[in-house]
Amino acid sequence: MLIETGDGADHVRAGAGNTRVFAGAGNDTVALGSGFGYVEGGEGDDVLIGGSGMSAMYGNNGNDKMFAGYFANTQKTYMDGGRGDDEMYAISGRTIMHGGMGDNAMTSYGGSHIYTGKGNNRVVSLNDADTIFAKKEDVVQRDPGSKLVGVSYSDVGHEGLKVTGRPEFRQRVEDDLELLRLSPIGQQLLAELDAAFQRNTMPKLDSEGVETNKEKNRRQPENQIIKIKELETDNGNFFSRELGFNPSFIDTVHQSFPISVLQHELSHGFNWVNKSKLEGQTRVNDSATGLEDNMERQAVGLQTNESFDFDRDPSTPPTFTNPKPFTENGLREEMGEPLRTAYKIENVV
């Protein structure tokens, strides 16, 4: 079910079906239900409440209040505060929290992975299962059994990537990129895309010290930057230098939040800019679906039957999949999410 409320102070309560809510401008209240749920608060100071089903909630602009895990059987929730000074609460269940751009207050009673965000944030962690990614300027109160990972915000990904399309889409993608700018795994991926853009736009001269017209055209910035465009279908894809992304797509088959889908497609981008795409297929079993494309397996972070010298060091052997920072599983592991063991769900043992 798709719900678009438009402007005004709206109240929405979702049921058992899979639901997407786009609340629009205004101070809205949205409560998700027992099905898979996705909500964007839009402009305004919103109240977003996760249901018992798998949920992804984005506050967007405004000083929002967000709640996850009010139900004992809550599956898992992803929360992103966006722009504004937000309050975020994880009561129970598995939660991934990202404060976003503002100065946020984040409280976890359940097993959460907490990314504080760019601003000056306050975290209260009351569960030994929590992992907190926080900057030195953040204030963190935590149980002694929890894990604190010191991070620094890195403003990367602006050279190698260009988000196109509607303002709402651009902001929504930037919210995910903001998390990657704080994530130890995400920072490495975005930094490499920037570095590759710089390398690939530098002049390359032939043996006579001349740059050919073909080479001049190849290195033009518009021919080297990765463009992120909006998809209406429930999918993500990467063709040439164009990355297609539906930010409201929750992969219910692989239990993947939108951020994991974006990380997967950016990993394809890493292979495109470095000319390291692995051709062919790897057979993982003898079934009709047992052949998986190597390019997909390397983006997930799974072994293939082809190799590449990813570190460009002749003294080390080539490897058979992408380095961890340039894979979907690399981010999933950091976030405490289950790793994908196959590209196709039919091949999961």
C-alpha cells in the first residue's frame, strides 16, 4: 500500500500489509504496522513509530521524534533522523540508528547499532549488546558491556558521485550517504570513488607526449562521474556509470534495508571506476539456479572463480572477490546484520 498525505498535520496508522508512507510537509504522526513498513516524514517536526514488522524510517527535515521496538515481537528497524535536531528511541528488537545532520538525542534499551551523525550528539545506551559509532565531540553514556567505536566524520563522495532528479530524491539519497560518511566501511568506499574520479580525469599522454582526442573525451568529468538516478521499480541496478536506486525499496527476500541496497550498487561502481569487474559465473550448487554472476557475487563480497589484483601490488596474490570495504557484506557486518551467503535466495543453504 502506498500512502501520500500531502501538506498538513496528518495522522497515519498502517496495518498488516506492506506499507510505504510519504508524509509531506507538516507536523505528521505515522505509526507503522505488522507488515514491512517504510516512511519518510518530509518537512516538519514529525513523530514516526515503527511497527512490529521490519521497518525503515526517515525523518527528513525537521526536529523529529522516532520510536522503534514498542512491540515485544518487533523484527528490526532502521531509523535516520535526517536534517534537524531529533530524538530517537529504540525500545526492543534489532535497531540501526543514524542521527543525521543535526544535534540529536539517541537512546537505546535494546540491541542497537548507533551512528551518531555529523552534529553534536548525545547517546544513552542501556544495553550491553549496543555498538556505538561516535565522534570525540559526542557525549556517550553507556553500559560497560557495550562497544564504543571512535570515528571521525569524513566529507567524502562529492567528487565521484552526483545525485540527480527530484529535490526529495536527492535529499533522501544524501541522508544515506551521510551515514556512509560516518561509517568506517562507508568512508573507504566513498573515498575510493573520489580518488578514482581524480585518477580517471587526469590527462594521459601517448608515447609522443600527446593526448589524443579520444583520451580527452574519455577523461571528461561527465564521462567519469557516477550518476545516481531514481528508480520507480523495487530494485537497484548499475549500468555503465549510472546507478539506479529506489530509496523506499526494502528487500524483503534478503531482509535488506535500503542502505544495504545502495552499498551493493556503489560496490558495482567501485568495480566500474577501477575496471575490476569479474566476468563469467561461479557455480555454487548443481541446481537450475546454481550459477551466479561473478560481478554480483563480488559486489556482495562472496568468493568467485575469477581473480583480480585489487591492491595493484605484484608482490601479493590476486584475490577472488572485492575487498571488504567495497562490498555489501562489509557494511552488513559493521551494522550487525546477517551476511548474505549467496546472491540468489534460492542458493542460500
